[in-house]
Amino acid sequence: MKSALPQWHEMSPARRFLDALILPSVFGLLCGLALGVSAPLYLIGVIVALFGGIGGGAQYARRSDALLRGLVAGALFGAFILLGFELGGEDEAKVDLPDPHVV
């Protein structure tokens, strides 16, 4: 039975770039903007991102490849959350963040 998700080796280089680097960065930025506005909106965004990460990992036949993608996409997502929060200009996050924030 063929998976509904395209496998990594079947995708074009442009699609790989979009899925692995652009989507987690843009979604992290949006979640970071939401962090200063609304706790429920931020938490919904993080939950959606979690399911996106599971879908991204399902595009690989080997777990080690999925883990590497998860580490890269997760690091981008987290970094862009912080960037989005800073760009949003809010003084206080609506959700408690760990200290230091890079955690």
C-alpha cells in the first residue's frame, strides 16, 4: 500500500527545500508572533507543528533520516519562534518559556 505522503526520495529538490527548511521557519515565525498575542493561539500552533513534524518524519524509510530531519526542522522552528516573538514587539510572552530561551 502506497503512503499518502510523498517519500523524500520522490520529491524534487525545490519541494525538499520547502518542506524541510521553509515550512518550519515560517510556521515558527507565525507561532512566535502568536506567543505575544494569545496563549491558546500559540499552543494550537505548536500542536499543529507537532503533527507536521510527525508527517515529515513519515516521509523516510529509515529512522535515522527522520531523526536528522526532525532535529533540523525543530531547531529552525524553535529559533524562528524566538525571532517572531521579538519581531512582534510584545514585552511579555503569554506562555512561560524556559530560561534560557534557547532550551
